[in-house]
Amino acid sequence: MLRYPVMKHLVAAAALACGFTAIGLAQSAAPPENHERDFLSRIRRLTVEGRRAGEGYWSPDGKKLVFQSEREPGNPFYQIYLMDLTTGDISRVSPGVGKTTCSFINPESGDVLFASTHHDPTSRQQQADELKFRASGQERRYSWDYDPEMELYAKSSKTGTIKRITNKRGYDAEASYSPDGQWIAFTSTRQAYERSLNATEQKQLETDPSYFAEIYIMRADADGAGPRRLTSTPGYDGGPFFSPDGKRIIWRRFDEAGLLADIYTMNLDGTDVRRLTDFGAMSWAPYIHPSGQYVIFASNKLGFENFELFMVDIDGKKEPVRVSYSDGFDGLPVPSPDGRQLAWTSSRGGGREGQIFLAQWNHDAALAALRNAPPRRAR
Amino acid sequence: MKTRVTTHRGSEALKINGVSLRVGKQRYLGASVPRCVVFVLLAVAPLWAQTTTSKTREHVQVLASDRFGGREAGTDGERQAGDYIAAQLARTGAKPLPGKGDMFLPFQFTAGARDGGSTFSVQFDPVNATGAIGGIPQNGQGNNNIRALSFSEDAEVTAGVVFAGYGIVVPDSQNFGYDSYATLDVKDKIVVVLRYFPEDADKDTKAILARYSDLRYKAMQARQHGAKAMLVITGPRSPNAGELVPMTFDTAIAGSGIPAASISGSMAAWLFQSAPKTLTDAQKDLDTGNPHTAGFAIPNTTVSMKTVVQRVTHTARNVVAYLPATAPTTNVQKPWIVVGAHYDHLGRGEGGNSLATKEDAGKPHVGADDNASGTATVIALADAVSKMPTRTRHVVFALWSAEEVGLVGSAEFTNQPPVPIEQLDAYINFDMVGRMQENKLTAQATGTSPSWPSILERANVAAGFDLTLQEDPYQPTDVASFNGVGVPSLSFTTGAHVDYHKPSDTADKIAYADLDRIADFATTIVRRLMESDPPQFAKVEQSQQGATRTGVRVFTGTVPDYASNAKGLLLGGVIGGGPAEQAGMQKGDVIVEIAGQTIANIYDYTYALELLKISEPVKVVYMRGTERRETTLTPSARK
């Protein structure tokens, strides 16, 4: 699910950290009519504290939101937090050390799944190094490093203990539960560490490890045993989520160069792969609306740095409909379980860093717009 | 099955009879739910709109009624409004502060000025006056024909007279040569100047000269050229010809360091009897705007004048009460939380801050949004706090007066704090919170503590405002007084609008449902403050959001105290990291000279800023207590 550690090379969610300059597609035409209010109302910024926050995922009752945020002194990397949407109380879920990303709440048990490197003995040193780098005034182009120390953990909602789920060399992250809480879909680069690589591959691993990322699923209670690999095309496959009926997986697939991405769905055994988008841009971070009828995702179709939210029917038969109209970053959309709200990550609050925004979602208007959309254009 | 849909406010549940797909426990309004039913229910008004009685409406309606006449500080209307507020606070169980007999904390402030009996007489040298126009002039007095300017010093002066044209000096920095004093020696003389600026000059010249034609500026120039006093004439060719200058009152009450008065047209003609030109001819020459048209000494003429300005002092009242903690606070750090709002407004708008249209001028400025809305919020907050079963800190409810004349009430509180400042946990202010649009609320001064983003984030999760944070505490509202003494502060506002400072800022235009939500939000913040360690104060560094003045591009990082009577520029504060702070200056210092310009008041200072150049160090002389100090200040660019 990365959901947004997608950023490779210069690909970066502008909002979330990077400082890359605009090489966007020049938009010479008059700005399009703003239809954001058709779908989103009562828009507001949910997270305020700290430097950045993103990737908010709902509990099944819609009363909690788990998210990642950089907000504690001493650690310049994301940690995972759980927000009670009724009281406003916020508590940290992850250990506070090292890097974390991509949390998800188990729909059955309430356990919180996330990826973390806190077991890495160099974690504190890495934190200090990053802080020192920042203090030097330099700016880093956002780069997600696909740290091979990244492993999946789950924190028990009952005991509060954190259990390690995966234990394989390679980046294990971007994980989500199936609706019944029995399965975990995740992204892993483990295949690159399990076999011997030829010279070209070795070079590839050094420059762009995400090339080796594939989608896996495993039993949630199997302690990381026996994951089944679902994808095998060259290039980054990541950010898998289950469909609301638990029968399919939606994810985004990059091309080999890692610049273009599109939204796909497949069966849980990797069969019946269907492509939903064809923008010739970076389309990613898909999430299926709980009605099961359509997908909300992010794409930089309108400018390299300008990620906007789009939606497309579940079969990808129609041309996607633009949802957000805001310069900078809008991405990582996640509808609430009742389908009436949308949490997403946006830089619209100012600056480059993202924060989580919340809005009422007009499902009716979304359906109408999708109905009226023209057939999908082939590129 | 029943699908239970809970709003994020958490307390309202809509039960919808529909079929949803079973997906673990993930429930949603599935496709099989009849659309029409679902969306009719979705249209149900939000919870807060269902509140049967508003917490704030009645307070706003009472405070913004005509009977309080616009609640101008020091008036009967303000007193009645204060009585109402005190009664409301008493109703919640709030008590006077420890050691106080009641909730009223009176203070005096300067509300205006009037002439206190200025006099004027002219004596002509009988021997040498034979060349005078119209025969031998007569000595005489014209005490009804003089009026002191509101910023005049009180003094008696007798001296010879020099006519200095319009009395305008354009600073060299403007690259526009115009100096009424260029060829004149006015040292120890009484300078006579024309009001306004050359009438017939071309548009561009007028635009520049107009900028330096303010009487405060003319007085400063006269003083800096060594004159003993300044007399102003509204020239025969000018609008309001021959009239005395009205005694307007501005809130910066500091004197100009020189006696200054206007004299009537007849008195002016009399004064010019032995002059080389009549006043009309002299003005005609000047009105071309030609910079080479010089003034002249008026020979054989001595003026004796006395200026008396009576500054009118009124008494206003802060209304302050508190709800004590429910347990001893001996082990509580900083056991006092202060919430406040100003309740005064502009009266009938005669004080100069009114933006009323001509038709509405003189009507009561009832100030429903400014700031009956904030006052009502504080009363509603007192209601809510009084119902808390436990309070770990005392909560002070402070309604300030004389905010509109320069944050006087709150400054009075922080300068003579009835509770020690170091015991204050935080200050929360509300100023104009009644006109919410599109759910937008702004929190100002959030830079005063690193805790604010955290507290605001948590409180707003349930409140659900589209909340904007502004770090800058240098705001034209009472939060500035508390920031100035190092108390972590917040100020809420829903922003300015077309009725701002007009009689049309009325109670029927207030968004009461949203105002109630702000009161709830504030209650949550106060509760979170009670439950937390005291927020740490942070000094906000020089900000890009700082107040800007058109035409002033240099930045000195000084925060003038507008209400000061001090000779010089009293600093109400210095902006963290700004040039003044870097030069070693601090709150309470009084600047008396900058870049060679003597400074008697804020106006002198403002004009002096025109002379400063970005990155060019200048000498500053200032008083710290009785000690005269010098430093070098390097202005930066105003962002």
C-alpha cells in the first residue's frame, strides 16, 4: 500500500517530502471548471501537529483512524498513530524508533498492522544522521529507500504487544488485511534477496530496489509462513488492498522504468488481471469504495508534481473522473467504511508536506459522474 | 440487518433499514439500500443544528442591542454591558478574583482631547512696521481664533515668526526635491505653515507631497528645524479656508514635542500685515508646486502664544471573574487559565475607527460580531466550565474594555496583573467569531507554544472545523498583550467582513449554530489544558505574516506601544529574531532617536522609517529606564 513510498527516482509525492522541481506537463489551456465540491464537502484538515502526516485508514466502525506522521522530536521518520475520531485522543502505536509506514486496522481483531525497521540496531544512528542532514540546511529529494530491514508487525489491540510477522531479508511493507481479517496482502522485494542476481540485476537492486517489488498474500495468523507470490512482471508492483467482498486485490503496477503506473485488479490467486487506467502517467494509491462500484486513486496526469484524486468504475470501462482540484499533492484516498467520508493526504494546507484531510463524500454524485463518463480512451 | 451509521461527532446514530453486504464487520451503505432513502437521511441536518437553544444567541442579541449604544469604552452603554456580563458570569457561579470585591476592574484611559484655553497675541514693532500692508498694524489678541492641535505640547512661547509655506519636507530617499525649509532659518522662531499641500500642483507631485502633509509630520519637521512652535493656517485657497483644525483624537496620544495650534483666517491675515506678500498671494505662488518657491520671515512681528490641551480621561471597566479549581492547586504548575474577549466597541463611531457609510454615520455601532460574539463565547464557556465535575485549574473569564482604542484593557491587566503572570497557564482570546463561512475558523498566535498544534488537532477532531493556524501573535487584538508578557496564547476569529466597524454589524447576521460550536471547541481546549502540563511559551520569530504598512518596506522588528504617553517610541515588544532584538533592544525601551532623527512619538518614528535603507546600519538612541543607550540597528526587508 504504499501507498506512498512509491517514490522512486524523481517520482515523489510532492506534498510529502520532496523538493523536486517542476518538470510537469505544461498546461496551457484555461483552468478546468472546478468540480471538487460536487464530490467533496466540508473539507478540513484533520492532522495538524508535526511536520507531515499521511495514509489514514479507518477502523471498520469508522470511529478510529490509523495514520503515519512525523511529529516527535528526535525521530525524523514516520511513526504510526491511532486517532479516536470521537474524543480526538491520539496515541502512538509503533515503538517510536526507526522508520515505519503503511498501517492498517484488522477488521476483526482491531490489531494494527504496520511495517517497521525498529529492530535494526542502526535505527537511532539513522535518525541522528537524518536530523543532522536536515540541520545542515540541505534538502533531500524525496526518496523512499525500500529499506530491506522493513518488516511487518502487528500490535495487539488487547495486550498491546507488538508481534513480528515477517522475517525475511528484503522490504516487506504496504500491507493490508482482508475484510474478514484472515489474510494479509503486502509488497515485498524478498525475491531479489532469495536468489542470486546477475550483474544487471545486481546493479538494478543497488539503484532501484523497488523494481523487484511484487505482491504477496499470506494468512494473517501464519507468522509470515508461506506467503504466496501473486505478481511476476518486471517493475514495481505495490500497494495492494482487498476488495470489499474480499474476492479481489487492487494494486498499482509500475512500468520497468518506474515512471508510469496504472491501476489493476486480480483474483486472490493472481489470475484474471484487469487494467483499470491508462493515463500514460503515474496512477497509483487505489482504494475501492465500500459500495464496490468504483475506485478512487491518485494520478499526476495533469502535471508531474500535481497529483489529483480521480475515480474510475470498478471494471475500468469508463474514462476516469477527476475528483480534486488543488495544486500540489492530493493522494492516498481512503473512503470511510460507511462510504460517506473520504480521508486523504494533501498539501493544500500549505507548504510541501502533506497532512490528512477529511471531507464528506457525495456517493450519489460520484455514481452519476461515473455513469456519464465516456468510454475509456485507449492511449 | 440494521446498519448503524455514526456521525463523526459520535453521539448521533442514524439507523437505516437496508441490506448491506457482509464483509467481515465492515459495513457500509451497500448498493441494495434504496438510494432515495439513504440520501434523504444523509441530508439530515448536522447535530449542532438540532440544538434547541443556542448558548450564545441571547447574549449577542442583548449586547448588540441599541440600548448599549455601541458599547464605547467609558460610556454608559459600556457600563450597562459590563453589568450584564457580570450578572451572566455570576449566574454560572463565577466569583470575583481573590482579593477583589467585585468583578469590575476599572482603569483610566485617554478618550479624547480638547482645547483647554489656548491664547494668541501679536505685537508689531511700531518703529519698523511702517512698510506694512494696510497701514500701521494694531497689537491684539485673538483667543477665540486659536485652537491647539491634539498632539500639541502645553507651553507658552513668545518669538518672531517665519512663514514656511506648506511646511513639507520630502525625505531625500524619495529622490523628489521639496523642502519648505531649504532657505529658511527658523531656529527659535514660531513657524507658520499652511495646512494640506499645494493645490494646483500636477497629480504626481500632489501624490508625493500629500504623503508628507500630515500635520504630525509637519510638526516634526518644524521641531527638527529648531522652531519653538508651529502655527497652522487653512489657506484662503484651500478647502475649509480659514477654519480652525478640528481637535481630532487619535489613539496614539503621545505628544509631538512642540507646541502647535491652528489660527483662523482672520487671525492669519492680521499676522501677515507686515509680511512682504499677502497670504493669498503667497499661497498662490506656492500652489504651483514649484519647489523653488520659498517662504519668508515676517518682519517686525512677535507672537505670544499659549497652548493648552486637555486630554479627556475616562474610566472603563474590565469584567473579570473566575471559576476556582475543584481541588487544591498547590501541586499544580501554573494553575490559572485565562479566556477572554473584548466587549467594547465603537459607540456611535465618532472616535475615528468607524467605517460607516455617510447614511449610517452616527448610528450605534452595535458590534454583534465585534465583539459581542467573542463575549458570548466566553459567557457560554463559563457555563460549560461551571458544569465540569472536576477542575484541576482555575479558569478566569475576562471581558476587556477599551480594546478598540488600543488594547488598553488587556494591557492594563497584563501590566498590573491581579494574578501573577508566571502563574498563568495560557490565554485564549475570541475576537470576531460570529461570521463563520464555509466552516472556516482561524487560530492565531499558535506560534506562542509548541503545544498548540497538538492541542488544536485533538480538539478539532470532533469539532470538525476547517481550521487554519497562524503562528503570528502580533495581532491587533488582546492576544498581543498576553504574548507580550510571555503567556502562551491563542486567538480565534472567523475573519473580517463587509460590515466590519459599521453600524450594520448586527445580531441578525451572526451564525449562531457555528458560534455555539466554537464555544464547544473552546471548552474542549480548556479541558485539555487542565489535563496537561502547562504549554511552554515560545517567542515567535520574525514572521512573514507580520502586519504590513503600505509604503514601509524596511523591517525593524519593533512593536510600538500605541497607547503610550511616553516621550519617544515606547516598545511594547520586539519581534523575536528581528533587527531590534538583534540590536539588544527589548520591551519597555523608549526609542528617542533613529538615523539622526529625534523621535517624540510613533508618527515621528513612522516617518523616520522612510529614511532607513535595507541592510544599512543606523544608530539608534533609546532610554532603558533612566539610562540613555546607543546601539546599531540593521533594518531588513519587510517580507
